[in-house]
Amino acid sequence: MKAALLRAIAEPLSVETVADPACPPDGVTVEVRACGLCRSDHHTWKGAEEGLPLPHVMGHEFAGVVAEVGPDCRNFRRGDRVTAPFILGCGQCADCRAGHPTICATQDLIGFTRWGAFAERLAVPRADFNLVRLPEAVGFVEAAGMGCRVTTAWRGLTDRADLRPGEWLAVHGCGGVGLSAILLAKILEARVIAVDVSEGALAMAREMGAEQVLNASEIADVGAAVRDLTGGGAHVSLDALGATETFLNSLRSLRKLGRHVQIGMPVGRHVRVELPLLDLVYARQLTLHGMRGLGAAGFASLLDLAASGRLDLAGLVTERLPLEGLSEALARMDAGRMVGIAVVDRF
């Protein structure tokens, strides 16, 4: 198969012909039709995954068709249209059985701990637990664009934050996951204020349904500005980037009893922050939620929204790439010049 190999950190990917993946006995191999480019891929490309064996194939937001089925897989057949979460649970432990595969102690990560979907084929183990059928009404590019962004934002808003109609949501960082959160919040009938440093990202946030937008580079106190525009602060605030500045701005944006959700993954100097415990968390009685991924069982409600037309996934995809275009796209992401979601749809 053809695959984009990461052979050296932060260097252009090498598109090469490599051996097809073996089909797991309890899993499937998938002919990849589309795969999204996520900021987590960029983190990996820049070396955030310490000890990653090279060469490596990144890519975890895939959609495709089942090409081969292992003898112990019961629920899928060749030709099924599928996707999967990037976190693959074991399906057997207490956490998986309780519906929490994203905290499975022996989880496998597509594109991180195993080769991913920037390739013509992908192996998915434990398919009966981890694989998700795609409705015919949802295209491969749209499903790949949904990827971990929309699914993670959905769980962040509904399961972790319990966002209610009429509440204010502040979104700090209007990349793929931030824009997804805005789109979903409007379906949930919440009010949205979007914060970013890019006018292009803020323009897209308005298109997705943000009622108010703020350019953080032009404001001395982002938290105060959000509290002023929302009449006391957001009920829920998301850090969709994972930077120290966006984390602190998110906390400062909240009203009393507000809920912060950490979706963006911190790396480098942002891994540890000085938490304003007394004046924010304690005095305003805030709640902080960690957030990472969505299990396969949680995809159904999102896919139903997409299939019914209530959730426009196509609007999030701003660029379609060939496999050979990944290196240039990663470089643009490195420079912070990508707006919306890029999807590889030509292999």
C-alpha cells in the first residue's frame, strides 16, 4: 500500500509503498477513503510523542470501507462503510464495560501507538467493540472531517459540561475542535462567544453560529471582556487549544459556578501551569473537567444528527488534499495559517 511515513521529526513526510497491514483476528482492515489532519498529528510530527518508533504513519480521523475481516470479528462484513474513534478500548476491562473506553488502561491509539490512516489501508483490532458503521447519508470526507474534533467536542459539551439551552459557551481557540463546538452548541440552543487571534478563524466562527467574537491579540483582559459581553461570564468555557494563555483565559471567562472543559492537549511549556486557585477556582466555585475522546458507542447520536441534515459536517472541511500534500499542510499548521479542517481524500 501507499503511505505517508514520518521518518524524522518535523521533516517532510515520505510517501512510499509499504506492506499492507495484517488483519487482526478480532478486527478488520479498512480501505481508507478519507483521513482528517488534526492538531494532534501536528504535535506528533513536532516530536510530542516521546519514544515514538520511526518510521511511523500518523492519521487517526479516518473513514473507509472494510476490506478484510478477521475470523473472530462477528458484526462487520467486507464492504461495510465505517469509521472508529482514535482511542481503541480493550472492550473487556471494567472501564470499557462501564462505557468509558477513553480511560481504558490498555487502550490503543490509531496514529499514535499504532500505525494510522495516512495510508491506503488501516488495521483496526477488536472491531466489534471499536468500529462504527457510517450511514449512507454521511460521506467519507464529512466523516473524516468529523474525526476526533466533532466527537470530542460533542462529549465535552454534553457529557462533561452538560451545556443547557440558553447558556453562554465561550470557545477559546477556533481551530477544528473549537469550530465543531460552536456548531454543536447552536444545535444545543446555547449562545456562543468565540475567542481567537486569527480574523479568518473568527470569521468562520461567525459562520458556524457564534453570536460574539473577540480577537484576543487586541484585548488586554480577555476574561473581563467575555464576562462583560455575556452579562457576568460564560456558564461553560472550552480551552480548545491547550495553551497556558487559553487555559487561563477560559477560567477567567467563567461566571460563578461555571464549568471549564479542557479539550486542547497541552505540550511543551504548556504542560504545567500556575493555577489561580484562590481567586478563580475557589472564590467562583468553578468546576474543571478533563476531556479526551469519545468511545464508539457515543457516535450514534452525532451520526444521526449528520444523516438528518441538522449537523452540517461539510461546512467544517475547508481543504481536500492528496496524500502527497500532507507535508505542506503540516508546515502551514506549524505557522498557524490553517483555518478550518483539511482532509486527505486522494491516496
